[in-house]
Amino acid sequence: MSLFLNQEDGYYSLTTTGVIAFIVIIAVLVILTAFFRKKENDETTNVKTFSARQLVFSAAALALGFVTSYVKIIDMPWGGSVTLCSMLFVTLIGYWFGPKIGLTAGFAYGILQFLQDGGGFILSPLQVLMDYIFAFAALGLSGFFSRKKNGLIKGYLFATFVRGLFHTIGGYLYWMEYMPESFPKSLSFLYPFAYNYSYLLAEAFITVVILSFSPVRNAMTRVKTLATE
């Protein structure tokens, strides 16, 4: 269709050139944001930028989350999958550093997921926001539980639930026509909810079971201490 977009069966997806252009735009925005944050920080001591430690731990967690998102235990037909605890690594950032950094990291992860899918199926800007940007940014909401007892599990479950809400809203708006004929028509209003939470809750169950083991809990506590000391 164009240099940046392909069109097939009424759907749009990014071409290779489009993906590269998207990455360049994001990189420029990140550089400009960093520049203005530094300039603002030079002018007032009340504004704090992310520390080097926070950047390093956040980058490592995002990298682990992105890599494990390729390890799919169950791959759903219309998007979504049960992965090797990929959401956990993103929610860890909020758990370590709070919601501000957590949401920022989740936003970045959403962009990575969008690019991982080759630009996905672009039905509208709102669909991209619901399926990628808002949904994955929601994983940073774990930061609101960073100081609570059992905060990692509580934050992880809450963030997973909110991610599912965004996917479900997108499902109602854009994906209802893909409902299987075998799904009861009288319960069609439940289809987006059932579809999205089927894989999200399956991965959440696996992750919570892993986190329930004492060695894992102790390791998570030590890592948080290293990240925040």
C-alpha cells in the first residue's frame, strides 16, 4: 500500500521500513525527553532523573521480559499467549522502583511488543493503544504495591488484571467478529473477557506458583535490595 504500511484483508501492518521508522521516531523522542529532563534537572534540584542503577535494573528486566515472551507455552490464535513468566519481569520494575518508573517501563515494553509482532494488525490508533500501549503499560501498576506485604504477588496480580481489562475493551471494540461459531451466542458478551483472561490467568497461575517457593521469594527479596540500596 505504501512505503510504511501493508494492507491485507482490510488490516494494516507495518512494513520493514515502517518498523525502522517507528524505532527511529521512538529513539528520537527518548533522546529529546532525556535532554529536556537533564536541562530541567540542571535548573532545579527538585526534579530527579532516574539513577544509573534504576536504568540498569530496568533495562535488564525489560530484556528478560522481552526474551521470555518468545518462549510460548500456549499461543492463542488471535493474539496473546502463555509465556515463560514474561509479565513478571516487567512488573518487577514497578515493584522495585514504584509506579512512575514501572509505568514508564511498561510503556516501553508495550512498544517492544508492538514491534515484536511486526507492527501487528493496525485497525485503528485506539486499537493499538488498547492492545499494546495501555495494556502493557498497566504492568507498571505493580508499583503501587511495592511497599506492601506480599507486594510482588499482589502487584503482579493487579497489573495482570488491568492489562486484561484493556485487552478486553479492545476485544469488544474490534475483535468480536472472530468469535468461534462454537461459542454460545447467548454468552457472546463474555467472549472478549473469556478469551483474554484465559491465557493471562493461566500465566498468572504458573507465575504465582513459582513465586510461592521459598528460594524464589528469598531471591526476589535479595534482588530488590540490590536494586534499591
